[in-house]
Amino acid sequence: MYQIGHFIDGESVNTGESSSQIYNPSIGEVAGQVLLAGEKELELALEAASKAFPAWRNTEPVKRARIMSKFKELVELHSATIIELIGKEHGKISHDAKGEIARGIENIEYACYVPELLKGEYSKNAGPSIDTWTELQPLGVVAGITPFNFPAMVPLWMYPMAIACGNTFILKPSEKNPSAALFIAQLLSEAGLPKGVLNVINGDQYAVESLLKDDRVKAVSFVGSTPIAKSIYQQANANGKRCQALGGAKNHAIVMPDADIENASNALLGAAFGSSGERCMAISVAVTVGDECAEQLVSSLLKKIPQLKVGSFEHDSNDFGPVISAAHLQKVEQLIQSAADDGASLLIDGRNTPVNGPSSGYYVGGTLIDHVSADMLSYQEEIFGPVLLVLRCQSLEQAMQVIAAHPYGNGTCIFTRDGEAARYFSDHVEVGMVGINVPLPVPVASHSFGGWKQSLFGDLNAYGPDAVRFYTRKKTITQRWPSSSLRESAQFAFPS
Ligand code: NAD
């Protein structure tokens, strides 16, 4: 049993108003305890971040970038430890945790370009002897609230760029698996980040709401489920803060009759069941076009799904591990049951799946449910488990109408050999991130990440170029240096 505290002003702080248990989902046992911040710890973090801001905003961007570069090296050097921490508290198999870290590192690398990204705009002789330039200035103290499913990567979507832009940061990771985020934040301190620039507060709703109310916090980045994202966006707006709040998803893959079905079914296996389906970009609905396509896809999946290996994070040969908690396991199982009760065909039931290793964890195996319709609860809800639904359509138009009618719009993809259909799909589908024969179209770090509709509240996406826009505000300066030849009389009209 271990205890996790906070990281404030460059120091570990091991106090809290209360605590909550951290589970090892692979064995279903309590692994540790996380201290939850009360008023005292929050005040320490807010004070530290506010105090560090004036000097940090004036630190040359190139020096900030060098710290990020060193940070990247340290994250690489300690990746085995991070993989272990993610595995223990999330259950992610090491090959998958490694990928998560790699995508996080990409965002640190992108933050190293900050001297280039912050150059702003300049116009010489915008008027007679007048020069004008636009600066990108940091906001001040920024808060980030992150979910359990990417305990290393999602925090790295946020604070490397926020900090590289000159802000100071308070991170509130998921209380379900806080260790990886805390460990990584300490590496940034080791890389030379001044005290107080990055603070990690562990906590629950109280901590989040306190950050949302405090005037010292100028902006909030949130990633998590839709009801919380929406509420955070509303509270932040009501309190005059800039906010981007990324929410949940229900991602559809259209399988066209001309697709390479074996390739599509392999892609769907990884996209639906990888990380136990606990990815906001997981494909959870296969939308087939035409009866033959549906039959071929289902028959291919029926052969492959029983071969998937489910088990503890400790065995790299497993394809995926447990879901995060007993409560979440119960929710996934209830949604599987509801699909069966609603008349869908439960072709492969992952409940009571054979587990590779100890079975006391929160396991559910790959589940395949055919003949799902849009009125079923299992279709409407984000299941966030290894469950693939098949919804049968007869045309691309009909399939796209199904997607358009769903409240979420995070990611989607199409499997086809028809360029015209793919182009029509990507042009018109009501979703923010689109794959063409790419099942998980997660943008690379030099593009931004964001869904549409109930999957994102706010105007700017996460990471990439939008992160520079989100974590800075523009100031435009117009300058003239009067001289005897330039001195003017009073002007009462705009110059023409
Ligand atoms: P969650 O919404 O339960 O929690 C996210 C964060 O919000 C945590 O830090 C949590 O402590 C905090 N929180 C929880 N309840 C709160 C409340 N009432 N008030 C204030 N803060 C609260 O989400 P989760 O279960 O940790 O993560 C899974 C969800 O995140 C899924 O819905 C998934 O789709 C979504 N997600 C979205 C993206 C994306 O980019 N769109 C990425 C990853 C995960």
C-alpha cells in the first residue's frame, strides 16, 4: 500500500482533506491511497502558480523550449517506470502504455518549437512611419483536469504547451490512477522547470470546482465524460474563464461493400477492443452497407474475437486488460444485457470471458452484438468497454444519417476502395476527426485534436496549433516614434 499526495511549488505535499482508494484493476485489489486536496492544498498550489508567473512569462521562449527538450529525454529515460505505473493503476498492457507515452512525447516535442510558434505577426509601415505587431501573451495560471483512460498522455496534451507559452499550470489528474501524472510532472522539475510553474493537485469534484471559482485561474482545459465536460464548460464560462472541455464519444466505422473485409475486421479488432475499449477514439459501432458486407464482416469477426487474449497488464502477450473499476465493469455488463433484452443478437458475450492469469480483476472480453438499432440504450450510451455493435444499413447515405443523428461526434472512419465515396464521406460527415481506411484517426501533435457536437465544448481543440491559440491571448501594438518632421496637429477623424 502506498500513498500519493500532491506536487506543489517544487515539493511533495503529503496532506489532504480526505482520501480515496486506488485499485489495481488487473487483480481487483486496493493498491494505494490518494490524498484529496482541501482548501489548504489548493491555496498552496494557487499561490505557488501565481507567484511563479511573472518570472516565467519573462523567461525567453528558447530557454523554456530547452527545458522541454530535457524533459522529453527524461520521459524517454524513465518510460519503463511510467509503463509500470500505468499498468498497475489502469491495467493497460505495456505495448499499449508504450504507445500512450510515445503520443505524449510527441506533444513535448511540439512544445519545443515554441520560439517559432510564438513569433506573432508584424507589419512595417502599417501607416505613415507606423509599425504594428501582434504578440501572443500567456494568460497566467491555467488549470488542466484529466481522465483516467490516458493517465500519461492527456496531461501531456496540455501542460507542455501551456507552460512553453509562458503560463503556469495546475494539473488535477484522475483520482483513479494519479501516479503516472505525478511522476512525469516531477521529471519536468528535474529538467529544470522553476518551482511553482507546474503543480499537481490530486482531488475530486471539490478541487475542480474550487479551481473553476478562483479568479487567479484564467483558463481551464478539461478532458473526460460529456456530462462533466458540459458542466465544467458552463461553470468556467459563468466565471469568465476561457475553457475547452472535451467529452465522450460513440465512434462509428462505415464498412462499404467494396472494402477489403479482412483488413477492415483486423482494424476493427484493435480499434474496438484495444485498451479494453476505454479510448475516446475507440470504434464502438461498425455500420455495414449492404447485407453481404454485413455477413462477411460478422463472420470474419466471429472467427477472430475468440482468439483475443485478455488478462493482466503484466503479460505483454495479452491484447488488452481489465476495465478500470468494479463499478465500470458492472455498467459495461448491464449495457451488454440491455442490448440482448432489446432484441439485438449477442453473438459473442464477453462476460465471464476466460482470463489469461488471475481472474479477480475487472475483466470483460471482446463482445460482438449484431442487429443493433439506433433506439437501443446500448447504442445511445458510450459503453467505454470492449464491445463492438453492428448496425446494418443499405447505403452510404443511410449510414451517414445514422452518424449525423448521434449526439457524439468525436471520431469516425470509412473502409472502402472507392475514392469518391471516401471523399464524400470526409467532406460531409458530422464528426471532428475522420479516418479513411484508418480506424483510429488520432491527429499527430502538429495537428489539433477535437470532436464535434457533444464531444467538445469550446472553440479550440486540444494540443497542436490550437493549443498555442488557447494558451495565449493576442495583443496588438501600434507604434510610431514622433520626430520634428513627423509632428502633427490634432486629428479629429480617422486618417483616410
Ligand atoms: P470523468 O468525467 O469521470 O472524469 C474526468 C475528470 O473529471 C477527473 O479528473 C475527475 O476527477 C473529474 N470529475 C469527475 N466528476 C466530476 C465532477 N462532478 N465535477 C468536477 N470534476 C469531476 O471521466 P473518466 O471516467 O475519468 O474518463 C472517461 C471519459 O473521458 C470517457 O467519457 C471518454 O470518452 C472521455 N475522454 C474523452 C477524450 C477526448 O479527447 N474527447 C479523451 C479521453 C477520455
